[in-house]
Amino acid sequence: MKIAPIVDPHARRPSPKPMQVDLRKAFILGTVLWTIALVVCICWWQFGHNLWFRTATLICAFGVVIGLLLLVWEFFDRSDYRRLGK
């Protein structure tokens, strides 16, 4: 193990450039998964499993809301992180 980069930061190799990723795909996938979980929890809650599935339904609903907010954020900040990836 070389100690030179730790002692002298100028001896370090240059950092790699950031990868350009499409956050929209990741946010849509996560939101879809939370929505599927929400539908399943609502169905089980309606079948009489009240205690655990009521809490799980709220958690899934918050997951969907956060996913939608992230999609809105991605829409408005898309140009910033695409510019940084070039």
C-alpha cells in the first residue's frame, strides 16, 4: 500500500468524472414499487388485518408521496446534474 497519497495529496491520481445517470428511472421504479405495496396493504387492511396493515399502509403512502416529490425535484433540477455529468 502506498502512503504517498495520504502524506502528499498532490501525488494522488485525479478523481474520476461523475457518471451521468437518469434519476427519473430510479425514482419511477421506486414509486411504482411503493404503489404496488400500498395496494397490497390496502387490500389486506380491508380483509380485516387491522393492526399491522394500517401502519404499513401509512408507510407505503408516505413512500409514494416522497417518490412523487422526488420526481418533481428531478424535473426542475435535471439540467443541473446533467451539466455536472459532462
